Amino acid sequence: MELKRPFLLFLGDAADDLTVKTAAGIVDWRKSWCVGQWRLSECKADVHLDDMSPSDAKAQGAETMIVGVANAGGILKESWISSIVEALEAGLDVASGLHVKLEAFPAIGAAAKRTGRSLHNVRIPDRTFLTGMGTKRRGRRLLTVGTDCCVGKKYTALSLEAAMRAKGWDADFRATGQTGIFISGRGVAVDAVLADFISGAAEWISPEAETESHWDVIEGQGSLLHPGFAGVSLGLLHGSQPDVFVVCHEPTRKTMRGVQAPIPTIRDVIDLTIACGRLTNPDIKCVGIAANTQALDEKEARDYLASLTSEYDLAATDPLRFGVDVILERIQYEA
Amino acid sequence: MELKRPFLLFLGDAADDLTVKTAAGIVDWRKSWCVGQWRLSECKADVHLDDMSPSDAKAQGAETMIVGVANAGGILKESWISSIVEALEAGLDVASGLHVKLEAFPAIGAAAKRTGRSLHNVRIPDRTFLTGMGTKRRGRRLLTVGTDCCVGKKYTALSLEAAMRAKGWDADFRATGQTGIFISGRGVAVDAVLADFISGAAEWISPEAETESHWDVIEGQGSLLHPGFAGVSLGLLHGSQPDVFVVCHEPTRKTMRGVQAPIPTIRDVIDLTIACGRLTNPDIKCVGIAANTQALDEKEARDYLASLTSEYDLAATDPLRFGVDVILERIQYEA
């Protein structure tokens, strides 16, 4: 995948900030690649870039418009079609992380042909996979798991990669979703492979390492306790065969994203992850909790994290607020 | 899907009988639809029909050749291409339950065009699905689960549907794999939907029933403890929201199909199925064990089943040998 930079981020008519987590992820980790955001009039989301139209963005050097919306089901709304056509006509390529191919919409396909611009569908795998075998591979692996979708699994993994590298560890972030692919320029959206090949794709994403000490830091997906997405989470867990995992959690959320189910406890997630994960790595263990404490003030956040450490006897942090060094210390302690 | 009957079953160069379980399933449940089998010279499998070539089969009235092989990964071997072309040229349609589309092979696509015959890919969904919601639906549901792949989940479900109907229960078999679709003429191969939609597809396969007392008897897939396929099994479990489940087991098998992992115990499968299944049905319970006792003589089989009943306090039977009435009795006792 070769996306021309810089980017204009299209937020469409997104109803809230969680819906534009693809755009927000790119801004948080690769802000220098972005010239602005484009919001339709009904849009309630904001990733805090300058608002501009595709032609304004082109004038400022933009090369690609990224559809920065991540709705359930990964669908392209009819109401976005004319906006995507407008971007192509303004001279931008368009890249999407949705399940559907951009060219499946005749108006978009025709506009791309007419303007000579490229369409990129990063969520749609450009290769096939084998079924998972569960064979042990060289190297060490960390997987981020969650009590829900959208609780910080990708940010935690990216933070861990950065901190490991800062300490001189040999570590690679492994993207398993469209936003991670936009950020790291590689990876596979495991929720978009055929169901038979989830764990096989995960094995491909995190192949045998050259050395025993190399770390793959694998972005988790969904939750083993989410009624819509647990199959993806389990296949990813088995294929990743993690030595250690970190549980990501959003303490103020009451029900799971998009459904009526209550948020499971961190204990539930730890227990089920170990019960399932030991199939492909008998030594799997939890090393930390990454909580998104955005809704708490600093004292509340520190108290909450201390209470987690005391309850679970694990490193607990908010990666974006307090870093992840406590998790790395725990990994070294366990080794 | 409208497949013209009768069928010629193509066994290719299958190395053993488990590899042709698609063909064997059609013979066991719909023998009257089949005129013969076609085996290449290296074939070690046999579904005990008359051996014949496509032109012989056509002369005996065959309309469709079914690729009756179910290998890991659902791939079409290069060495079968000329056989499929030969079938088309003999005047047969060709239907496949593999992951790859028949027309993806240029020689096959060209032969179909040249001969005017149809190609059917029953494993490739002809519709899209929503993501799973986990909302409770009216009606009762039974799911067959397994200690491994290929242990009798489909046969047990078909036996249960037949026995329920014989007793006047309102029951429908719900196919979730290609063989079940060939047998029942409907269904979705859940291992071939995009990973994000496994549980959503399972919800579609077993929709809200018209009455509380209606039974959906849902064909299970894989095993929650198989490193290659557990993601499919978990999404199917969540989407099926079964009230009751039956564990299928093959007592003589030592390692899981296609991988090195040991077969889990029936207890492991019951515990993990309940731990995961209660997310979408808090009242989920195990009602029976269906063992494939083919390798045991009658006394050994009866002793083995008695030992299971005593160990697990559950109905235990071999559906094909001793019927499933004991399981229906247990369901009534639990209700």
C-alpha cells in the first residue's frame, strides 16, 4: 500500500468522536501527515484540524483524502458518495478502511476513472492466508485485549512499541485494523479476512522472529466478551500466541459499544483470555492494565490506577497520560 | 441456490475418507440424489457409490457434479482443473463448497462459457450481513459443538431434527457449512463470511421464531479449542445463543484435525462453551454427548456411553447407532 501524503481526513456526518477513531488515530500518531479535516454540516465529531473542502486541501498540497470513519459494519453511507466524488474531482486520491470497496459504488468508480485518481481499500486483504496451525514461533509477543471495542488497544500497543524502542528493545507494532495500517503503513485488518482464516492471518501478521528476544506488539481487536466481535478476538488471540497481554479498559463506560450487553469486569477478561490463550501458549500471562482515564481528573486517575494495581496485583497505567514504563518493568520482572 | 439433480460426486485425489466428508454427507442423507462417484487414480477415499466418469454419469441422467472434497483451507487443487473442465464438457453443471470461486480458474470459467453449463459456489455467501447484536430472539435453539472438527456435529444436528420431527416437535435444521447446505438446500457457510460478521451471520441463519416452542437445531463448526477455527466456533456460539448444546466427540482420535494440538476433554469443551455462551444466553446448558463410536464394537460402545453418562451426568449416545431419543428426554427433563 502506497498512500500519497499529506492527507485530508473526511469525517462525513459522524455522530460522535468515537465514530471517527480512524481519523483521530492518524492525527494522534501522524499529525504531520495531515493538512485538515472535512466535515459535513451534520457532523458532530472533531479531530481538531483546520476545516477545509477538498479543493482547499488540494491547494494546500493534500494528495489523498482518507475516509476517517469507523462505523459498525464498515459500511459506506450513500450520503458520502457525492463527497467522495467531489474529492476525486478536486484532484485527490481516496483511501478507505471500510469493508466495502470504493469502486463498488458506480459513481465513485466512474469519477476515479474520469479524473485518473486512485482508490485504496486498506481493509480488504490483497492476499490469501492459510488456516491457523498453532505452532510455536520464535520471538516474544504481547497482545492488547479489551473489555470492549474502542477502549485503547491500538494506542496502548503503539505506546508500548515506542517505549520498548526508547529502551533499546527490538520491537515492532503489528497492525490488525485499518487505522493501525494507516499509521504504520502495513498490516492486515483481521476483521475483514474470511472467518476460516482469522488465526492464520494473525500468524502471518506476527511471523517467526529472527531472535528469541524480539517483541511483536500486536494490536488487539474487539473483546472476547463482545457478542458481535468475539470470534475475531479469539482467532487473533490464538494466532498471536502471546506470551503476555495487557487489558485495556474505559472505566466510565456502562454498556458495550453498539449493543446492550454490560461491560465485563477486568477479571472476567483476564480469566477468559488465559483460559483460551493457553491453547497456543501455555505460559500466557497478564502483565498490566491500560485504562483510558480521559474522563477523570489527575488525582481521580491516579487513585483509580492505584486501586487497580492493588485489586489485580498488576501494573496499571493510562498510557497516554502516565506512559507505559510500569508495564515494561512488570514484563522484565516476569521474565 | 438451485442445483439440478441428480448428482455425480467428485472425490478427486482425496487421501482419506475424512477429506471427502462433503460427499459422504450427501450420500448418508440424500443417497437418492446421487448416481455415482468419480475418483482419480490416486484417490484413497470411497463413498460407496458406483465409480463412473462424467460422461457415464451424464448418460445415467446426472445434471450436476459436486466437488465433494473438504480440505483445510478449502482450496481447489490445480490437478482437479482438468477434471472439472471434463465434467462441464460432458454436459454437467459443477457445484463446489470450496472457498475459492470455480470461475476464478480461467480454464474452468472458459469451459463453462463454452459449454453453457452453470458453476455454483455454495460456500461463498450471496448476501451481506449485519454485525451481531446479541439480542434475545423468540424460540428455542440447540447447537452442536465439538472437541474437534469432523466429529459428527452435522450428523448429530440432522439426527436431532429428524427425531424431533418424528415426535411432533416443530424443528428446523440450520446449515452452517457447505455439506449441510447441499443436504438441506439452504444455509450459510459461516467460515466463509468476513470475520466481523460471524455472529451476525449466525443470527441471520437462526432468526426469531414464530413461536416460543419452535426449535432451531444449528450445525456447529470447528471447536472452541481448535487453534485454527475457534474464532468461527465462538462467533457461531454467540450468534446462535443456544438454550442447550450437545458435545460431539470421537473417542479414538488423539490429536486435533490438521494440527499437533491434543484433543481436549469433553469437560473442557462443556466448561468453555458455558463460560462463553452465557454472554448471549445466561441459561445455556449442556444436555448431551454425541460420540462417534464407529471404531468400537457394540458392547464397547455401550460401555463407553454408559461411562460418559456416569462421568458427566448427561445423556450420551451415538446418534447413528442408537438414536438421539435420550437427548430429547433430557431436554424435556430440563424444561
